[in-house]
Amino acid sequence: MAVVLGPYPLCVACRKVNGGLVAVRHRQVHVRAHGRQSCVDRGLAGLIPHLWAVCETRSCCQDDGGKAYVYATLDTVDAAEELLTRLGLHVTKTEGALTFPVPRSLDLHDAESVRRALEQPHGRTSRWRVDGAGRFEPT
């Protein structure tokens, strides 16, 4: 029995291993890293390889009512929470689910942006510009 949660299909390989799930709510990208592979929401495709370096994930969503989430296995959820916190994300943990507001200043779809943010001493980088009146404002 096919399970269709939205208009965006999983790839053929993922359809075979996802218990009947064939389509989801957000565009998908097939990600391979650290011996794992899966279709993931395009908006989290840069974050997932970094998470897979420290944890195992079961599910994720790039935006569910303004919040993103990642389900990590119970034995790896603390490592996932620590990585997300290092990125400057405000994480709420509930039984393996790690939810956080969708960030505006961090491109979770881009693995290089995530890598740079993890290398920063205090997590996420911030960007500012000078407006027409000479005042600094975040971008």
C-alpha cells in the first residue's frame, strides 16, 4: 500500500525501503554520508550529513508550522542535540524529537554553510549590512 503525504516523490531506492512511503510534503534530495543514505527534505540536506557524523536519524522535516525537526535514535539523541545547539539553534527535546525554529540566517540546505557555522567559536555566524542612514542591521 502506497503512503502519499505530499506531492514530492522519494527516489526509487528510498521507496523500496520506506515501508510504502512514496511522496512527502517537501522537495527531496538523496543524501549519502557516513555510510548512510536517504531522501531528506531539501531544506535540511546540508545539515543531515553533519548529523549523521554524530547520530542516527529516523525522520526529519524542514518546516512544520515554522519549526523544523529531527528524530534521532534514543541512544544518539544527545549528540544530535549538542550539534544543533552548537549551530545556535534553540532546540526543544521530546522523546527523541528535536525541534527548533526554522533559522533565517543559517542555510541548513547547504553543507558548506553548516560546516562553517560549526567551525565558528560560538556556533552560527551573523551577517549585517549598513542601511542608507548608516545604521547596522541584520540581514
